Amino acid sequence: KAEQVAYKKDWERRCLKVWGEVLTRIDVDSSGTISEEELLQGCEIEHVSDILDSYEVREEDLLEIHRLMDDGTGQLAYQRFLEAFYKAMTQDSRIYLMGMRLHMQRIDDHLQDLTEVVRPFL
């Protein structure tokens, strides 16, 4: 059991390192954030494409995560993206994405409620 835990921790550490390197390569302007355009261009880099293939991550998956996590700026900080990948790699990605969708739906519902409150004043 202890050996399995140690193996899993080592795998998670290596996984985070790999994704950190991928994000560094994708961040063309070295801003510390990833735009959707950089993400798409990054998927074309051979090394990045090979890593994505090895983890069975599709370009569409990356775009969906980016869109779900985007706070409206079009940019996503490395750390948030890395945390998303860590969670996605250490748990069933379908469950993780379902949770993300539900969270985004709650935010959308809240914004619609706020819009209704503010609308009479516009």
C-alpha cells in the first residue's frame, strides 16, 4: 500500500512538471497567462502535441477547460490551468468537467439574477 502511494505521488509530481513545461512552451509572449490563441498554436508544437497524445488529451478538451475557466479576460493564469490539469489527471475527467460545468452554470445563473436587478436602472 505504501509503495502504491509513493508511486502515485511520484507520478503526480512528474505529471505537474510535464504540464508546467507544456504551459511554458505554449505561453509565446511569456506573460504567465495562456490565451485561447496561444493554446491553439501550442497544440501545433510537436513536443506539446506528443505530450497531449501521451496523456490522451485532445485539443477540444483544452479549449473547453480554457473556456470554462476564463474569467472574461481571455487569459488563464498558469497556476489555474495547472491546477485544472492536476485535478483532471488525478480523477475521472468526465466527473471533473461535469463539476466545472455545474459551477459555471451557477455563476451564469447568478449573473442573470444580477442583470435583472440592475436592468431597471439602465
